[in-house]
Amino acid sequence: MSSLHVNNLSHSFDGHPIVKGVSVFVAPGEVVCLLGPSGCGKTTLLRVAAGLEVIQIGQVRIGETIVDDGATNLHVPPDQRGVGLMFQDYALFPHLTVRENIGFGIGADTPERQLWIDKAIEEMGLSGYANSYPHTLSGGQQQRVALLRALAPEPNVLFLDEPFSGLDVTRRSTVRTQTLDLLRDTGVATLLVTHDPEEAMFMADRILVMNHGHVVQDGTPVETYFEPANAFVADLFGPVNKLSGVVRNRSVETPLGTFAAPKLKEGQAAEVLIRQEGIRLAIHGERPQSRPGDAPCRPAPPLARAPEPDSETYRVISARPLGRASLVTFAIPGDGGHDIKIEARIPGVFLPPADSLVTIGVNANQSYVFATD
Amino acid sequence: MAVPLLAVVTFALNPSDDIWSHLFDTVLVKYIRTTLTLMIGVGFGVFLIGTGTAWLVTMCRFPGRWIFNWALLLPLAVPAYVLAFVVTDQLEYAGTVQVVLRDVFGWQNRQDYWFPEIRSLGSAIVVMTLVLYPYVYLLARAAFLEQSVCVLEVSRTLGKSPWQSFHSVALPLARPAIVIGVILALMETVNDFGTVDYFAVNTFTFGIFDVWLNMNSRSGAAQLASILLLFVLVLVGAERWARRGQRFHHTSSKYSALPSYQLNGMRATGAIAACLIPVLLGFVLPAGVLASYALEFYEETLTANYFSYVINTLTLASVSAVLAVGIGVFLAYGVRLNGSPLLRLMTRFASIGYAVPGAILAIGIVIPLGAFDNFLDALSRQAFGISTGLLMSGTIIAIIYGYLARFLALSYGTVEASLAKITPNMDGAARTLGHGPGRSLVRLHLPLMRGSLMTAGLLVFVDCMKELPLTLILRPFNYETLATFVYQYASDELLEEAALGALTIVGAGVIPVILLSISIVRSRPGRAPDGPETPQ
């Protein structure tokens, strides 16, 4: 088993820089995830590392072997670098059976590898399909065939390009678990590319968040979620409420309270980001709810007369059920008498009527302060 | 592949004997006028028949519609010169039609009645229209099928009648496709030699042969050819331009079953007649006449000569087809692996041949090959005192070269389209699984393209069988293919003896027509997408 080193890789298409000096390290047995919106350069980086694009600037090493070097124009073609790549569309060969697809990359057809294929087909629940053609399989089955095909030649490094985006939501979690188990078994260094933060959190040992060709954060899933390096990363994991303010006495004061900003300069303009799920609400007069499911199960009737909010309470604009959570929009006073809308995602069913008053609490773990230019 | 074209232009610009002015004074104006009249006539004719029948079979319901759907393509199998021979055979003074008329009306001789002159420009227009309208039909039909019905229905709800909807919505939407169809038909018109020669219509292609063979002036022929090349380049440019326009024509992604206007009574009869007449005249009549002659005279025609012509034809056509597909795969895969602009440009240039009339290509091949042979001969005489003679000119190598230059576009286009259906990720998968470019081609691309490669080969094969002018100029002395044999016998009023040969060509031409009609039915968007082909 080898590790993957990508050093200072830059790549451009038609003069447009796509990847700008990115370095990635994946240890054997580790799953590293490149997370970012489409066009951030993550797929390009993967294709260069796999050898499908000729490197322009930078270096790629697999174990101790240099396979790409922009400085010396060294480029080992993809068929000679011992990598596995699973494509977003699986790219199964339509003219070959499941078994032939999986065996495609095995050069010397040794009995041990045959045995491995048989066992793998069995374990992945494809026993009945060994002689079927790919188009007769479901999406999940195709995904497993593609994964096995990439793993069959025992690659040094495995690349997965959006491996689950072709599956419907209900099937994803099972396939993810299966895939992760298989990767743990083989112990191969895996670089996974996705735009889905939930997928990245679930699969990765480490997440590299990319934006505009740069890596903007490198950390464990928990670090990335709870300690985002900037507003972009915070935003990536779901919609956030944004409030602006100025740093005074190492903190920023907002209509929703005061937020500590120990690292920012005095007088610096700042932005406070609060995750929707970082806000707790309670109907005025009750204590902020601490446990999900305590809230009234039916929407209360509209109030006859709208009460006026005071400094502790806020006026509800709307409340919508989302299934496992409720989305409540309420107004806080902003500059010049204009209200700012704040959205809170409350677990369970919590549907206060419009114009009713709520009290709030903000979870410090899910609110972040960043300097603005 | 561009060598022939460059040779023609170079040779024309450096005339060895100055006949430019002579040409200009004598025949040039006549050639231009005749060629333009022919093009306008055929263009109008194929537009009318092609678009009209396409609209009828896609949008209306009447008895026999599903037969006409594919039967309207059949005339494509008949080379124009074959139809010209049959038409003349039937309509001339001694032909069936006039004999019957004389019997019925008791006329004694030519002075008693008026009958149109058969060997004329008008007949040439009619004959070519009848065999070339399927180009327009094919593309117009595809365009009508692709149109979103919603757009037509909107037009109806806005108060337009079916006819007005056709005129103001369907026709403009299909216009680029129809224009391309007309241009393809015109390219074939310009290429034609057999018909215009037989009808003594003085077009450019006729002129090239005339100047070359009768006036024995190569440079004169090359000069005419280069002017004709200008015509062709205009057509090629127009085609590219029309294809550009095609992009904007999917206005809606919603497709539903096509509406059908039920036609009854007189209207249905009219529709049947409109579809039946082109098929009858363009295919049933010539095939029928040829078949009856072939049966009647099989003893004279089914001889060793016939079989040697068939073998010659099959050899030329199959070698060319295999080479064309091979080179097509090589070029298309090369472009896929290494999409450098230079390579793309070269393949573009190599594929222009299809638009260039066979006569021009033939001249362009004779000139450099002749020069090459003379050079080699001189060299060998100098060095060894042995004359090598003409090695390349007048051999079947020259013909095959000509066929490749003309039909490479056909195989390249088919291979390229088929290759484009294989996603680049497939290549990536094969590469990361340890297969180099060569092995990927063998294990992945070729098996996946198998069907298309067969189609490409077949298309080239049949077109080579039909090709007359190129073969006529480039063939070795006394080397006959079915096309040249039919042309020579029929020109000498011996259609009966040429019938079997002509029928063979038509019969071979029917195969790609069947393939086409299958693929056009499959290609309608909005149909449930076909799964990947299941290998047998």
C-alpha cells in the first residue's frame, strides 16, 4: 500500500487557471475528501493525479515513485501508474458482463484474483448478476460493480469522483456504508471528490475544502463543521444567518446578542454567521425548549391581536414544517428601522403562529465571527 | 487526401497551353448557364417533393402511410444514370409509351403528334429530382419528427389552421435541415456525369469529360474543374452555415406523440398519389423494367463477362470500404486521443472529398500520379536503363485512391459519430485499469463500435459500386466495373444487355436504404432511450 503526494499542483485550461498551487497528502488506508462547489478545481486535481490530464505545474508521487513532474515534463501514463478510478457515471463497459467488467484490469489472470473477484461479487450482493450486462443492473448495483472494478487490480491509490451522486437519496446511506467498509478492508489510500458536505463528513478521515482552485481548509470532519476557517466553509454545510457588526472589546455586538471575537483587531468590521440549527426558540412565556418534541404538535390558532415585541422577544413571520425539523422565520430589528429576517431550524414540529412572540437562545458552537474587508 | 484538389488548382493556374480565353469564348458561358439551370431545377424539385412527402408521412394519417415512410427512400438506391437509361428506353420513339400511344390513336409517324424531347435539360432535371429528393425527404422528416408538438399545438390554439401552422411554424423550424438536404442533392447533381452525358446536357462535369477526352486537353479540363470547384465550395460553405443554424432549433424539451391529421376521401387519395408517384417513377419503374429485361435476356447477359465485372466491382468496393473504415477509425481515434487543432483541421480537409465531384478528383489524381510515374520512370531509366512504365496511373490503385478521397468523409463521419457516443470516462476507466491507447481501442472502442463500423463500410461499399465518373476516368484499360459496363452498353442503346448489371447496382443500393429507414425511426427524441446494445 502506498501513499499519495500531490505537491503544489497548478492547472489551467485555455489560459484559465483551475487549480492554483494545491498540495494533498493521503496516507495508506486513509480516506481524504476534496469538498467544494462545482468548478472549484477538485475534479481537475483528481484527473491530473490519476494521470488522465498531463500535469502542467507541480509534482505527483505515489509512494516513493514520482509519476508526474511539471518541471521535467515527466508524465507516467495512467495505465502504468497503478491507480484505480471510479467515475461519477461509473463508465461500466456495456459490452462486457459484470464479471468481465470487474476482471478487465487484471493483467495476469491468477487463480487468487479470480477467487478475490468471486468473493467480492458475493460479499457485495451481486452473486446473481455475475453474467448480467451492466444496463440490467440498478444504480446501486452498478456503483458496486464500478467500485470492485477499480479495486480488482489492487491499485496503489484509489480515486472516487462523486461516487454516490448518481444514487437516489434512500439508497445512498447503505451504499456509503458498504463502500466505506470495503475501503477499510483493502486499506488503500483513497482520494474522494464530492460537492455534498454530508457525504464528505460521513466518508472522510480528513476533508480538504476547495474554492476557486485553492484549499481553504484542511481538517477532520468535526473540525471543519465546528471550526470553519472562513465564511465560505461555514456556508458550505447549509444555510446560515448573517449579521454584521464591528469588533469592540474583543467581541461583536448584534441584535441577537454579543459574540466573542478574540482574534480580531479592535474596530475591525466583522460578520457573524449563525447556523439555522444553532438557534433555539421558545414561545414567549415558556422556557426555551431544550428537548426536541416537547413543542405543541399542532399549529396554534392565529392571535387576535399582535403583541409588540420588546428587547427580549421577537416577532414570528412564518413557521413551516420540514418533516424532521421546522423552519421558523422571525424578525429582528436592523439598521434604520428595517427588520432583518432570521431563520431557525428547530428539531421536531415547532410551529408558532405568525405574529406570536418568541424568545431565543444561540448556540456558541454554531456561530462564528469572521472579519470582513 | 487533399492532394487531388491542390493538384487541380495548381495545374489550372499554370496552364501549359493557353486555352483559358478559348474556353471562355466558346463553352464556358454555356456550361455555367446549363449547370445553374440544372441546379435550380433540381433544387426546386427535390425541395417540393422531399418536404411535401415528409410532411405528409409524419403529420398526416392515411392508408399506406407506414409503407411510404420507408418506401419514399427507395429511389436513393437508383443511380441517376440508370433511371435516365430506363426513362429514355421507355419514352423514346421506339419505346413502350410511344408505341402504345400510336396503337391507341392510330398515329403513323412522328409528324402526327407532339411528344416532348426526351434527351433534354428538362428530362435531366426530372430524372435527377426523382432519385435525389430522398436526401431532402430524409432530413426534413427527421426535422419534423424532432419538432416539439407543443410548439405546433400552441400555433393551433392561437387560431392557425393546420396548413397555416405548417407554413408559419413547422417549415421555418425545419428550414436548416431542408437546406442541408437540398445542398446534398445539389452536390450529387454537380457530380453526375452519366445522366448529363446521355441527355447531352452541357454541364460542367460533361464539359470536363468533353474537353479532356474529345479535345484531349488536360489543362483545359483542370481549368473547368477548378471553376466547378468554386461552385462546390459555395455549396460546402452553405452547408456548414446551415448546420450552424440547426443548433437553435430545439425550442422545447417536451415531446409527446405526434399529432396526426386524419385524411379521408379525396384528401387521402391525393396524399397517396403524392407519395406513390415519386416511388413509382423513381424506383418501381426502373427496377421493374430492369428486372423484366434481366429475366428476358438472362442468357445473353449472365455470362462470364458479367461475373468478371461483378468480381471487379466487388474487389474495388470491398477493398475501398475496408480501407475507408480503417483510415476513418485511425483518424477519429487520433483526434480523440490528441485533439490538436492541426489534426482537426487536417481531418476536416480530408473529409471535404465527399462534396467534390468525381470528375474533379479523377483529374486531380491523374495529374500527380502521372507526374510521379514519369519521374519514377525517368529515374529508373537513368539509373538502370529500365523503363518502369506507368506504375500507378491506370491501375486499380488509382481508382481505390479516388474512392477513398471521395468517400472517406462518409466512413469518418460515421465512425466519429459512433465514437462520440462512448463517453470519455470509458477511456479513462480503461486507461486507469492498465490498458494503453492501443489495447483500449481493441478491447473497448472497436467492440462497442462494431455495428457502426459495419454501417460505415456498407455505405462506402455501395457508393463505390455506384460511382461512375471517377471510375470511368481512372480505370485501367479494358477494366470494367458494373457501373462502367452499364454506362457503355446503355449509351449504345443496349439497355437490355446492361439490365442485369444495373439491377445488381440498384439491388446493392437498397441495403443502406433499409439501414437508413431503421435508424431514422429509432432516432426520434422523446422515445424511451434505448439501453446500451446487448451483445449477442
